[in-house]
Amino acid sequence: MENSEIAKIYKELYPNLFRYAQSLTKNKDDAHDLTMEVLASTLERLQAGDELASNLKAFFIRSIRNKFIDNKRKYGRVGSIDDCDGYLEPIDEQAPSDPFMKKRIASAYSKLSGACQETLALIAQGWKYDEIKELKNVSKNSVAGSVYKCREKFSNYLYGKERKELN
């Protein structure tokens, strides 16, 4: 594989890989480091004569997740700044402007299991069920069921009994 092909793959996949790594690390610098570490190790393996996987996006996502888990086990949990009020990051226009609602959303999201957080983060980034199916090696129905259950849990944590009373 030539350098121009590698550069093309990098430019195409980096934004999605970075967003996924950021959803895991909750920190832009750590996400960039994690993404670059995985891309560099893959490049080294290519230069050693290994072949690329058929679905590169799923391969890199799985590699990032595994590397994140390895780093977390090796170095322990690294704290990050909780930016519920949007002071450090640009404000998303689709996010609620009410700071209390932002805190409720952050609190509800933090109560979810790691698997639910990962699943909802992938859905929020625009991943399709088929892509998640390949990443997690489960059936499409399992993905759909997992997404439904995670959304239901999130909704219950966010609204509690209020939601059920509205119906």
C-alpha cells in the first residue's frame, strides 16, 4: 500500500475515529493521542507486511476501544473536567440551553452502564445498526433491542415518573 492510499484512508476515517475516541475518553487531547496511537500501530503492521481488514472503520473502532481499555487498566482512571455548562467547548445549537436540563442530561447519561453509553454515543454519531452489528459481532436485532433498552433507561433516568405520567 502506498503512502497516498494511507493518507486518503486517514483523512476519510480520522474524524469518525476521533469522535468515537472522544466519547470514550471525554477529553480531546486524550482522544487524539488514542486515535493516533492506533493509526500508528496499524501503519507499522502494514509496513511489516500485514494486510488491512476488509471493514476498516469497524477494525479501527474495535482497536480504539481495546487500546482504551488497555490504557485504562494500565494507568487507571484519568479524571476530566466536567463541562456541563459549556464553558470549555463551543455550545451545540441542538443542546438545551437550560443549564439545569444540561445537568439532568449529564447525570442521566452517567447513570447508564458503559455499554449503554457506548451504544448511544455511536447512535448519536450517526452509526447505522448494521455498522454497530459488525463492530460488536452481534445480530442486528440485538443491536436494535440494545438501543431501545438503552434509550428507555436513559429516558427513565432523565424524566423518572414524570414521563410515565405524561402518557
